[in-house]
Amino acid sequence: MLETLFSELEDLLWGLSIISFTIIGLLILPKGISNKLGQYPLLLGVLFFTILSIVISVYN
């Protein structure tokens, strides 16, 4: 039972680290690139679903 709990905790930490790394990466982008990303909402959607699929694959 404790092993299962630690396994789920490890998965949670992997998911949080991927999301945190992505947020930090987006925050440190230069302003010009950030503005370009804002002009293409489809690209932002693809980026969001890519990150989401990576997090889901960690939990599976």
C-alpha cells in the first residue's frame, strides 16, 4: 500500500515538474517571441495540448 502511494506521489511530482518547467520557460521568453505566440492562438492551443498529453502520459 505504501509502495502504491509513493508511486502515485512520484507521478504527481513528475507532472508538476513538467508544468512548472513549461511555465518558467514561457515566462522567460523574450518579449518579441511572446508577442508572436500571442498572434497565433492555434499555435498556443497546440502547445497546450502537447504539454497536456505529456502530463497524461506520465500518469499512465
